[in-house]
Amino acid sequence: MTELVVDQLAVGYGSITAVWDASFAVSAGKVVAIIGRNGAGKTTTLGAVAGVLKPAKGRILLDGEDITRTSPHERVVRGISLVQEGKRIFRKLTVEDNLVLGAYTRPGSRRSAVKHIEEAFDRFPVLGERRGHPAGGLSGGQQQMLAIAQALVARPKILLLDEPSAGLAPVVAADVFAVVDQLRREGLGVVLVEQLVEDAIELADHVVVLDVGRVIAAGLPSEVDVMGMLRSIDL
């Protein structure tokens, strides 16, 4: 079974340490929610797992293999995809071209790439309806769906989601969470950083609470008083 393990991770920016000794694990078919106030180190943690940031210490293991020093591209090849906050898509390219770029981040035949792109359009019919349109013309919710679809066509084992509901209307955010739940049911492992704490807790199998770069609580949602802890640190 696929498992991502983050072990005593420390990450910084120059002389400033943003994350201290963070540890958690996520396996296939599970959602781990990382929760904390702004500046707690949530996005930094995801960046280190994706290879965008280099950790000062600690290890990142995928299926028992140490990938701590591998490049971001190599991590995508091995099965880790990151959806960054802010709907990071190529707005001047068509919807379909965005997915083509995502599909070719992992090796495989053109036929395989086409298959996964069509599967993405089946999952997100609204994108299929606009496949030839510039991505920048999509609504905010549709752009977020495209960002997720672009990550999925790379065929990840572990999906990293950074604030997927940011800037979305509540009804659209609910659609995004429904997609995450379906992906979990299909066996994908998900690490979710989310500002809508109650929604994240409801979706999660395991929660990790960060404050000032440190894990201050972790466990099953039923075992951790997440809302109480957040009130105590003035989220």
C-alpha cells in the first residue's frame, strides 16, 4: 500500500526556520488535514514534500524509499503531485493544453496521456465543455477544478492540496470537497491544507495542527479538539 511519511521535517528560508520537526504520514485512500493559522508553516510543509523547498533536516519517504533530496520533477514521476494555492494554471493556454502539460510530466505513451486527459474530462464535465477555450476565461471554481485535474493527469499516488477553497463561493467549495472525498474513495492519498477548518475536519481521517512551525497536536478528528486548540492560538 502506498504511504508517504514525513519524519521530523525542518524547513527554513535563509536563517529563518519556518517548520520544526514536523512528522505525519498518509496512506492510500486517506486524507490528512494540516490545520493552523496563517504563518503556521502549512504551505511550507507542502512545498518541502513536493520538493519545491529543501528541508534543513528530516526525511521524506515514499513507499519506504527516501526521496528527501530528489527533484520536484522526480517526485511527480514517483507519484506526488502538488496543487498550489491560487489556481496555478496557464491562463493563456486552452483547458485541454493545460491538461496535456500535466499528462506529460510523467513518462508514458501518447495514447496513455490521451486516456488520462479524457478521464479528467469525464470527472469534470464542465472542463470538457470548455476544452478548447482559454483557461483564463474560466470561473474561479472552474480554474480550481482545472488545477486539480492537471495534477491528476500526472497519475499521482499522493495529492497535495494547498487551500483549494480559497476565493471560492461556499457552494463551489463544497463541490471541491466532494471531489476530494471521491478521490479518497478511489484510493488516492491526500494531504489537505485548508482554511475552512470544519470542512477539513469532516473530510479528514487524520488531523495535524501546526502552530509557529511546530506540530502541537495530531490524531483522529474525534480525538483532537481542533477547534478548541485553534481558538487558544487565535487562528
